[in-house]
Amino acid sequence: MKPNPMRKIPLARLLSLGAAAVLAGCSMAPTYERPVAPIATDWPGLRLSTSLASVPPAASAAVRTVSAADIEWQSFFSDTRLRLLIDAALRNNRDLRIAALNIEQARAQFQIRRADQFPTVGASATGTRQPAASGNGSISSVYTAGLAMTSYEIDFFGRVASLKDAALAQYLATEEGRKTTQISLIATVANTYLSLLADEELLAITEQTLATREESFKLSRLRFDNGITSELDLRQAESLAEAARISRAQLQRQRAQDENLLTLLVGQPLSGELAAALPRGQALADAPLMVDVPAGLPSDLLTKRPDIRQAEQQLLAANANIGAARAAFFPRISLTASAGSVSTHLSGLFESGSYGWTLAPQLFLPLFDAGRNRAGLDSANVNRDIAVAQYEKAIQTAFREVADALAGRATLGEQLRAQQAQADAEGVRFKLSDLRYQNGIASQLDLLDAQRSVFAARQAVVQTRLLQLQNQVTLYKTLGGGWKEPAATP
């Protein structure tokens, strides 16, 4: 660097020229076109009427005008205890916390890429001592201090801008991923809570059945001791009583496991008000109703489901990376500049007249790289094709999930009605069999078979009701509901 007062160019002007060059740059990224959704225009399978009979008329009229994604989870779930558990899970669940931290990481990566579009200016001070060119053994010294800009790439062909666009798309995809995690968390908490309700009801049925079978076993033993019945009848009654005990032990274990799962989902021990929110001795049939949601059109999934929007953002990132790979074939221009004081003596570094500057543009045009740039472009194109396939698969998966939930909504109501009718019939059959047995008309085998059938039928009613309620939660989830938060009250 040599002092040259005749060629003073302000550093600000150099930066302005560089910025103008960047703005004049072009993008090599292909024009993005959203792939055609590989799904039908309407829901397949059973096209039965999705009755809203379980929803009050006012609520039914309200939900027909909005989509599931527009219904906040606080409005969808009317059970206050369940809302308390979901709120605790949203505050403490570790998977959701990791998803939020991933957003912060992606945001930082985007900010790094965005900063690459601007020059980096910093204070610098250098000192150089080397043998003089005269060869007389003397040492020449040069000391500089001032502002410096190092290796700033002038983005004529949009390479840096494409990398920034890719980072932005990845950041937005991460945000959609957090919404997907929240939707899954809410649905899992709700389904686990409903399973606990079912566990409680099944345990109550099992306890009642066990008490009845133990009483039958006592009567059978009494009749056997008095020589009225054979040992075969006694052992059959004993077997049924032990079967009820087996069911009770299985249900107690299932309830404990469901509570453990709920503890994991909530992210903290279930104590205090959370322990009070756990169902104890309550029936699944007494669970508050959930809002029924309209299915809408399959095309609505493209904008309502965060996982589909996440796949599309990843496709946009892959598309932008193609632009960066294409730009690698073109010249890369970088600029290094500095301005400040320069002197051959350290003591005179800041004296008057010591101002100097350097400007060192560099152009690099790849001529031979053993196919590196071509392979980079091929890789970017393949990654884009993979992203397209993943996007289409996300749409097809969402379509299948909603179609399955709609099929469940159309059939589970009728199944539950028939299951309840069967349980009622088996209950009457058991009473009649017991009456006939007490009067010596029917055998004990008929009575025991009736006991077995009514127990199985009552269990099936609870299990079917659980499927119906969980199907409502699943439909809400698959339609993209659960990530929207209510607007804050001013």
C-alpha cells in the first residue's frame, strides 16, 4: 500500500458501487411451479352423510363456515381437564422444545447467508518487514491501519442470493415442522386422555363382572359340596372368575402405562392440579363432546396442513440450490479494498499525509475442475426431484389420513349403536339365563356362556366408543387443526 493523495476514492463510494453491482445481478434458479397434487378432487370411499347430530345446532352452523385449521384447540376440546393437560404439554414437552430450538438454529443459518450479500468491513492493522528489492541487505517496512473489506463477492449471477433463498426456505420449513409437532402433541395428549377414560370404565365393568362371577363361583361350590352339581360346573365357574381377574390385572397395567405416557407428553410429574385432571372412576360416555369439523376439499390440505407446507418449503430450498449450482459455472468476482494510514515507519503511521487506499478486484472463471461443478449441478437437480417426490408423498399421505378418518366418522356411529344394542340384548339374555338356571330349566353352562357374552359385549361398547372419540381427534389433526392459537385480547 502506497500513499497516493491524488487518487483518493471514499470507501463509501466503493461500497455503493459494489451494492449497485449486486442489485444488477440475476438469478440462475429455475422458475418455481407448484407440482400438480397427485390426488382426486373429492374424498374417496364411503360418501355417507357426516351428520352433525352430536353437535348443538348453533355450534354446527358455526363450524360449517370455517375449516379445522381455523378452529383453535381450546375451542375444539370442551373438557377443561383435558385443556389443562394440553396446555401443560405445550409448555413443557421436550419434543416441542427441540422443534422450537431448531427454528432458532435455522434462523441463525439464514441470517448468516443473508449477511453474505453485504460486505464485511472491519478495522485492520498490519506490519510487514522484508528484505529490500535493492539487494543491499537493508530491510523495508510497511505499516498500515484503517478500514478493510476482504473478499466481498459481487453477486452478478445470483449465487449468494440463491444460497440465501435456500436458507430462508429451510427456516420457514422448520417453522412449519414445529407446527406439525404441536399438532401431533395435542392429538396424542387427547387420545391418551381418552384411553385413560376408557381404562377407568373398563376397570369398573371388570370389577362388576368379577364380583358377579365370584358370587357364581361361591354358589357353584355350595351346590358341588351338597352333591347337586358336578366338579365340571364348579371348574367352569372358577375359570370365568379367574378370567375376570386376568382382565383386571391387564387393565390396571394398561392404565399405569397410559399414565406414564401422559407424564412423558406433559413433560413434568402429574402432581397438584395435573393429578386432579386425571380421570378417576369416570365413564368414557360422560366425556364432553368435541366440535365436529367439516372435511372441506382435498385441495384445502395444501394450505392447511403444516407438514405439506414444510415439504413445499424444502422443495423451494432445493430449487434455489439449483440456482447456486448453475452460477458456479460463471465467473466469480470478489473485491478486496482498504483505506487508512500507511507509513514506512511505525511512528509516522498517523501523521498528516499518510492516507492511502488499495482496491483489488479478482475474477475467477472455472476452466477445469474435474467435473466438480457439473456434479454439483447434477446433485442439485436430483435433490430437487427428491423434494418433488417427498412433497407429492406428503400430499398423498395427508389425503389417505383424512379419507381414513372420514370413513371412520361415517361408520363408527352406526357400529357403536349396533354394539350398544348387542350389549343390551346380551344383558337381557344373561338375566333370563340366570332366571332359568335358578328355576332348574337351563344348565349352568348356558348361564356361564351368557356371563361371558355380556362381559365381552360391554367391553366392546367401550372400545368402540373410544375409537369413535379418538377418530374425531384424528380427523381434527389430519385436517390441520391444532397449531393455531387464539388471538390475544388487547
